[in-house]
Amino acid sequence: MTKPTGGEPLRARRSRRSGGITQEAGKSWHLVLATLVLLALAIPAALLVAPGFRGPEAPAPAPAAPAWQQAPATLSAPQVLAPLQPAAPVPAPSAVAAQVEPLLTADGGGTFTGMVQDALTGQVLFDRGGAEGRVPASNLKLLTAVAALRTLGPEHRFTTNVVQGPAPGQVVLVGGGDVLLGAGESRPGQAMGHAGLATLAALTVQALQAAGTTGDIKVLLDDSLFTGPALNPNWQSGDVEAGEIAPLYPLALNSARFDPAVTTGPRPQDAAMAAAEAFAAQLRAAGAGAGLTVAAGVDRSPGAAKAGAAALAGVDSATVAEQVDLMLQVSDNYLAETMGRMAALGTGRPGSNDGAIAAVAAELAAAGITVDAVKLVDVCGLAMGNQVTARQFTDVVRVMTTGTDARLRAALDGFPVGGLSGTLDTRYGDATTSGGAGLVRAKTGTLNTVLALSGYVVDADGRLLVFSFIGNGLTPGAAGNKVALDRAATALAGCGCR
């Protein structure tokens, strides 16, 4: 047998070469598989990692907003009432009567009287018993507003002072007519709490420090500004117990309420002492770091503070105009009686119930209102003995809206607005009265058998009308009576009565 070169048989060499080829091919195939596996793993990983290098994807385009959500190309004209036009037509009395007469129908017993006048000319457009004296309920506060604005002026403020007492270590808190005091810091933007006892206490401590005062301090109370009975004998005891009114003093917290946010329920029966004790507590807190201690309890001063007593501090109330507005908006009896007494003092009369009644009657006459049939026994309208006519109320609203005494304009902001504010905020909401919502501005009046509504409205032609509707002898709680008043006023607002 021929031996191949290299000492190996040819077949063996071929066999080994063949086996080498097989082994190398196997190794290559394993590498290919490994590579494919790595690629299979790497591609998803790359897809996961790639966004971190590429940054966030662009957001999908937002769907187009509907046309009503697009910014307007032009602005709409503001929706406001047009200015009053003296040339606007005066409604025909017969047409006004045809609108109002069938609506003033009592629900059950009792009757309504009413008067509607053109505000500029005074022409009577509707008259149903307008000269008949009626129990007016809280509509009487309109008369008190006239007296307060005329005698005191819209910008006048009442000051609550602290002065040196008659003996060393005594300070006297002197009531000056502000019954809207707050217990905390003064709140200049508010009528209620405009003057705060915490602020007054801090100012008092500063003054005492400046005078070198240290040691014990005793607080005395001077509430002698008002005289006569603190409770009007014409008020029913049930009304006092229910918190409709309380004994009158020339200073009080929250219009003689325990909590300014709670306007119903019993009131403090000694509002002045309650305010004085709150002041003493604030003074004790403010003086703790100034070497001052305040004795427990407050005593009434044996007499009025001496005219020459050194003044230590004082805080001023909201203006008379702001207080009148609050009085009319929420129909606050306590505030109204206070305003009457302050008006009396402003004309040199005693700060008493009798003085208040005399001042209101005198100021009405001075404003040009006929007072022959007026009978007053209080100035808030809580007593059933008051008598005022619908004609007198329309005359009062006329002098406020179009009269020559500009001071009386300040009362107009206090008129509640139908469906929106004050004592009319929950009315004018049904289909028969909604036309008056936002347009009727009127003072309400409510007693057990009495309902009243006196105010003003601009009719559909732009004419300013004043009105007063008064129901007496009504069935207590009958739902249709307030609705009758509101429908009548709404008819005036929609009137193109020619």
C-alpha cells in the first residue's frame, strides 16, 4: 500500500480533515445561535432604553375645542341697565292699576293698601287706600334712616373711648353709640366689627405705658349716653324673649348678639356690660407683658365720665351710611333703635325712646314729608302701635331717590334686591316673580299679621317708579301674601304701561 507523505494513511488524513470540518462547522453554528439570542434580547432592550436618549415623544395633537370654548374675536357689549332717561314715558295710571290691582289680593283675611308714584314728577299712578294709616312693621326703618342721615350725616362715626378713671389705677370704657363693636381686632372693611375691642385694649396699654402706669388696673363702664327705659313698654315680652330686640345701651358687641353669625335667638340682656367684660379680658391679655394686671369684674361708673378726664384711647365705628345700609339690609331692630337715639342726641334731644320718636317725626317734616297721620311708638317697627300710610312711604322713597337732599342717597345701597340680597334674597324665584329678580329694590316688613314692601324699580321703558304696599290683618303664615307683594312689584318692573 502506498503511504502518503507525512507518514499517515490518506484515508486517515481525510477522515481527520473531515472531522475537523464538522467540528468547526458546529462551533460556527453555536456562535450563530448565540448571536441570534443576543440580538433577540438586545433589540427589545434597545427599544426600552432608546427613548431616554431620544427625549420624550411629541404629545399627540389636542383635539380642536368646540367654537363655544374658543377665545372670542370680539367682546360682547356689557349687559347693564341703561341710564335713566327723563324723557322715558310715564306709565298711564289706568294701565298700572290694571296690572297691580288684581295681584294685591290677601291670602285669607286682611287687606292690602298701596301707592305707586312716578319718582321724578310725583304723579300718582296707583292708589288703593294710600292715605290710610297702617301698621308698617319694619318699613318704619326707612323713616329712621332719613332722621339718622339728616341729623348725623352719612360720614359721621361713633367713637368708643377709654379715659382715666376718677381714682388712680382706674380706666373708664365710655359708650359712644357704637353697637357694632367686635371682640377682636378692628376690621376697617366691615360695618360689623369695624371697631374692635382688642385694638382698643392694645391702644389703652400703649397709653398707660407712656404715662408710666404699672400695677393693678380696674375697668369701669360708662353707658350713661342713653336715658329713659332700656326697654320700650310697647314691645311685647315674647319678642324680647325671642331676641327680636333687647334692652338698649350705647355700646354693644355684634348689635347685641352673642355671635355675629347668629342673628336669631336670645340676645344679651345687658349688652353694655357684656362689651365691657370683653374689653377687660382683652386689656388683661394685652397688659400681661407690660407690667399691668387687670382686676376681675367690671363696675359701672357711679356717674358719667368727667368732661376733663384724660383720654387714653378710642376706636371709631363704621360710618352712619354704612350702618344705615346694614340696618336696612338685614332689618336690625337693635341697630335701628340705636340710630334713633343717636339722631335724637344729634338734635339736642335726650337719647331715649321719646327723644328718638320726636327726632324721626321732626326730620320727616323737615324733609318735606307730611306727618299729620304718622303715629310712632318706636323707631324700628316692632311695635303694633305705629301707624304710617303708603303715601308717606312713597314720599320717603322719592326724597331718597330724586330729592334735593343728597345725604339721603346714602340709604339706597341698603335696599334689599329681589332674589339677591338682604331680606329679599330668597324671594323672586318662581315663574310669577322672577321678572323682578335683580330689579326690585325694597324694604321688607314682617309681623305676625303684617306684611309690607316699599321701594323703587325702573320699569321696562326706563322710568323710575316708587311704591309701597302694606297688608294688615293678614292670616299669619299664609304663603300667598308675600307672593302677592312680590308679584305686584314685579308687574311694575315689567310695565310698559301706556
